[in-house]
Amino acid sequence: MDLENQKRVKDAADKYGAENLVVLLGAAEAEAAGLAAETVTTGDPTFAGPLAGVELGLGAYHVVENEMKELFDPAVYDEQIGMMEMVLDVDEIAEEMADIRG
């Protein structure tokens, strides 16, 4: 997660309270999604950004996880994400995200 997005997430958590936020990710690889989820949960593991040492404890989900997919209108989901879902390793992404939340 780049430094600007870390700042946006931190500012939103400060303004609205971490208990009121959920982060929805769309990274193409499980490792990238996991790193972003870790960043908004336990802090920036690289210790380079605004979330270095900051444990927000936010819930983080990937848009292709079943829990999220169910929330979207199926036609909109298919139009916006369906093609990407066919080339992503959805199971690996879901497993990585569950591990981070676990």
C-alpha cells in the first residue's frame, strides 16, 4: 500500500473511528492483497509510511471474496470484476485474506 493511501486510511480512521471502517482491496495477487491487509490491520511492515507502528485493526477484504461478492448486484459485479475474477487465483487470495483476519 503506497504512502498516500496509508495516509488516507489513517485520516479516515482518525475522523470516523477504526470501528466504523472496512477496507476493500482489489490487488491482483494474494501476496499484495495480504501486505495491504496487514498494513491496515497491524501497521506498515516496512516501517516507511504513516501506518508504521500504527495498529488500526481494520477489517480488510478482497473484492473477489464470497463475503464481498454477495453484497454486489450480480450484473454490476460481473460487468466490473467478472473478467478479472477469471484470471485471478481467487482461492489463494481468499486464503491469504482469511489468514490476515484470522
